[in-house]
Amino acid sequence: MTAMHQRYQFGNLEKALASRKSPPINTTWEREKGRGLMFDFGEYRLKIATAEGSQDEVVIYEDCSMISTRVWDCSVLTAKCLENIAMKDRKMPDLRFPLNLPSNVDRPLQVLELGAGTGLLSVCLAKLGAAVLSTEYGSSVKFLKKNCVDNEVEVPTGDDEKWTPAPGRVTSCELDWFNSNQTLESMFAEGQDTIFDLIVVTDCSLTNKDSNGVMEMIHKFGTTGHTRAIVGVCKEREGTPYCAENIPKQFKNVKRVPEEDYHPEYSSSRYIIWSFEI
């Protein structure tokens, strides 16, 4: 069954059930809540603010072949939360001030996303004006790159592509959390500023091993006294208690983003978003 065929079948099923007199199944933004793995595979659409102060629609292609090739609710929640924070009391989005990021440097906000999956969060951050290095593992990188290119935030290039930080741009590459010898040095041009202002990761606490891998990567690529991290997790994942116990032990100024900072149309008690310093 193709992804588009699945989406067609699931969509018709929802309409049929919703037309009955009994209460319809959940059709809110939370696709995981109360619906198991019944998703509208094919594409996911999300409105996001842009650095110019307008609204744009992000369109993410997804399928059910791998965990990393579908949009998870936590990435949507985090993207809209960061948009809400960036737009608060402003006509134009600005993530530097509300996240206590450096505002006195003449360059775009430099962001590293770990476990980017379909690329939804990376694309949204680029739309908000950041320069994003988006990472995934194995064959998922091609899927990630396709979504970034299709949303016009990444220019297709060869395998020797370098990350040239530019506002509104994403560069995607492979990163294996469990290969201690792998670095991102090959992505940087000689003499390039390699400091990340912000590291983001969402819903990567499936196991304790994954959670530990996330924290090791944040230590590895963050800069002490400079980099801030945003980590979004689902409370129901096996590795989330491990994160809750160890993030405060390993990092500084750990705070849970209050739910009032979530986007009013995208909020949930099933998730935790932490903000902390390296």
C-alpha cells in the first residue's frame, strides 16, 4: 500500500466516523493521542511565521517506512512553541532575546538539530530566520534533505557540501550519535565559526541509550558558557525518566518551558520542553 493510498483510506475513515452521531475520533493537531498509529501518511502541513513577519506553509512529505520518516507531535509542539516565544510582543520573530542568546553578533542564529527526522523543526527554524545544520542517520538523511529542498530552505548540492550559515537556510548531513569518532568538522570550511548558539532535539528519548546519546552530542557540539539547548520529550517514552534525572545533573540553568509559553493552538500535557545551558 502506498503512502498516499494509506492517507486516502485513513482520511475517508475519519470522515465516515465523524459523520456518525457518536462522538468523532480525535482530529486535533495531536495525531498520536487516542489514535495509535493511525496517521494521514503522505504529507503534513503546518503554518509558521517567517523572518519577514508573514506566514508561510511548511509542507513535509512523510511515509511509514521508518520512525524518522514521519512527523511526530513533539516536533510540531516545539516548533510552534518556539514560534510563539519568538513572536511574543513583536511584529517580527526574534529568538535571541527570549532564549537569552547572543544579540551582539553580526550573523544569523546558528542552530544544530539532532535527530531531525523529516526536517519539520529545522525548516520552521529556518523560516524564523535561523541558519540550521540539520542532522540524521543513514538513509534518513536523503529523506530529510528532500523536505528541506522542497520547502526552499536548502539548495541541492553535491556530497561535499559545506555548511555556510545563512539566515533562512538549512544544510542537512549525517551524524551517528553512537560513533565516537564521527565529527562535523567535514561540514565546516577552513576558518569558519563553528559555534552553535542553539541545539534542538525533539522526541529522541525512545530508550535510555538514545537519551544518553542525545546528552553526549549536546556536550560534544555545544560551547560551554554560550550554547543553549532546547529538548522536547514525550512523557510516555522509555528514556524520558532518564532525561529528567540526568539533564539537571549534567547541564546548567535547567528550566522547564511553562505551558503558557506554548502556542495557544498547540499545547499538550503529554510533553516536556526543557531549556538549559551547556
